[in-house]
Amino acid sequence: MTEIGWIIGGLVLLFGFVVFRGAPYVPSHRRQVERAFTELYEVSDEDVIVDVGSGDGIVLRIAERHGATAIGYELNPALVLLSRLLSRRSRKTTVHLADFWKVKLPPETTLVYGFVVERDIEKMARKLQRECDRLGHPLHFISYGAMIKDHPSLRDLGAHHLYVFTPLQISKP
């Protein structure tokens, strides 16, 4: 196999394996994210935003421009490196090479943003409810693309959908 063949094969493996754990890498459109962070959920310096599958980090950088602390989780090591490189001047942005399904949200999390494919949206809703219950405070969630069945959105803006999860109260006997 030629050197180019090895490089192409490596890239296919690097980007392809992520599809089995979540959504494929699709760059976010700055204008759409900007509108979601102003018209759907007004992001401020009081927010800690988690981006699921943060890719190249554009959502993180937009969130930070609005004053928020931004935390990304990404499975693809090449995208983590790219995101860290593009965010190197950011003081309130961190990117982790991690599987979101296996991490606990930071206690200060106020908003979760994710491009979630249809097959994983209900799994995401269950994870967010568990995390909300664990943290003991509401969590907002902006889904790009898929809608959660049986959980009405607060607002919609194009392909973005805003949800809120509130802690479930368990009554003691």
C-alpha cells in the first residue's frame, strides 16, 4: 500500500469509527449556532455549556464569545487536536477526548448542545434526565436535528430544538 493509501485508510478509520458511537462529523454552521444562542436560549456569562461531539469546536468558541464557559467532549482524536488548536486563545474553553455516554456532566452545567442522530435521541434524553437528577438542578438541551419523542420542546428554531429537564422528585415513604 502506498503512503497516500495508508493516510487515507487511517483517516477513514479515525473518522469512521465515531459513527458507531454517535453522529458523524458535520461542521456546524456559525450563523445557525449564533441564532440558537441568541433567539432560542440566550447564552450568557452565567452559563456552562457542554457540547456533545464538539468536532472542530465552533460551538464552543461561539459560546465563549457570549461569555459562557464551554466544555467539549469528542471521540475523534484528530478533531480534539484541531479544536484545541483553534481554541488555544480561549480562556474559558476546554476540549476532552472522551465518550460523552461515559462521562458525568460538570456540576455547573446549565446547557447541553448536541447534534444527535435520530437513533440516539431517546438515549440522550434518558442520560440528560439522569444527569439532571444527579445534579439537582434543571438542564437545558439544544438538539440540532432530531426531536425527542414524548418530551415537548420549549421552542424551535429551524433544526434546533430547545428542551428543559428538571429533577424528578422521589417521594419518601
